Amino acid sequence: MSRHYLIFGPPGAGKGTQAEILRDKLNLMHLSTGDILRKHVREGTPLGQKAKPIMEQGQLIPDALVIDLMREELKALKPGQGFLLDGFPRTIEQAKALDAMLAESHLELDAALHLDTDFEKIVERLGDRRSCTVCNKTYNLKTKPPVPGGCSDGHDCQLVIRKDDEPATVRDRLKVYENQTAPLLAYYQEKGIRKDVNGDGDMEAISHRLLKAVGA
Ligand code: AMP
């Protein structure tokens, strides 16, 4: 039976890395709105041109645009394909739209995984994060350093600090999270599918907790 999850938490909580681990372990399609939007920005599509300045300021892309984007992504999935949404929904309006989309396809969310991380640690963690301008993979100078020529695509990664990982922007993103995304805590609590997972500690310990939370 296919499983349907979403993962949310403050920016820098390590959602992307953990989502990739869950994807591989549970054979899920990983749908990250941040990754999809960054691809549009790189390719200079009309959506990418609109999104670029908003993302660089650490603000949220308007709900209607993100909802349309995810509707297309979900439609493109093969029937029976389990998925893990990463970075979507980020507002109550997006959450309601997701519920409606899933209901149309007679699907339900099995769990909303909340990666709970200390805000203080986030500014530090994002300061150490580097992204490759070629393959878009992310690294952490302390916990996940790149290996020369060791990228799975066989190249030396070209590392930069993402504009939205700069400390002042990170603080703005945390405020955005508190104001616009944290209300999802109560939303999924009421639905009885919220699972809080401690997001502090090393990568393996966190993925172990996440797998336990979904009963895997
Ligand atoms: P992420 O990689 O998930 O941290 O996303 C990077 C940026 O993409 C965010 O700071 C937002 O500007 C934008 N973004 C990603 N997902 C969403 C979403 N669900 N709603 C609005 N904006 C989003």
C-alpha cells in the first residue's frame, strides 16, 4: 500500500537531507517545492523569474502559484506511487488546498512529520551550509562535507552560500515560519496525524527517529 507523508519544520531543520533518506528507505517520490522552484529560477522560466526575488528575501511565494505547481506535480505521479512532500504546505491555505487535491484522488496523508529544531542552532547550521551551483546538492562544512570529484554526477561541486542562507535572511525566514507555517502544528494536531520528531543531533539519529515515527 502506498504511503503519503509530508515533512515540515523551520528552515534549516534538515528537512531536505532527511527527506532524501526517507525517500530511499521507503521508496517514495520526494517532492520538494524549494528544489522545484530553484530549478525554475535556474532555467529562467516565467515562474522562476517571479520567484527569484521573493526567495532571495526569504519570503513565501504566493499560495496560488505554489498550489498550482504542486497540483501538476501530484497529477504527474503514477497511480499507487507513495510520496513525501517537503516544504509544502507552508501555510494553512496551502494545507487546505492539499487536502482538497488529495480528496479528489481518494488519497489521504498518513503522517505530517514535524522536525522540531532549536532556532538558535538553525542560524549556525545554515551558516555552514553550501550549495552546488552545478547539481544543486547541499552540503554542510561540518557535518556533510563534499568530497572532491565525489559527487554522484562525477564532478567537483562548485559551492556557494545560498542568498537565503545568509544570517539576516535566515532570521527573516524564521519569522516567516513562525507567522505563516507554525499554524500547521495545530492544523495537523487536530487531524490526528502530526508526529513530532526531535530534529537535533546527528543525521543518522534523526532519520532513525523519523523512520520509527512512521512505523518503518
Ligand atoms: P526550502 O528549500 O524548502 O527552504 O524553500 C526555499 C524557498 O522557496 C522558501 O524560502 C520560499 O521562498 C520558497 N518556497 C518553498 N516552498 C514554498 C511553499 N510551499 N510556499 C511558498 N514558498 C515556498
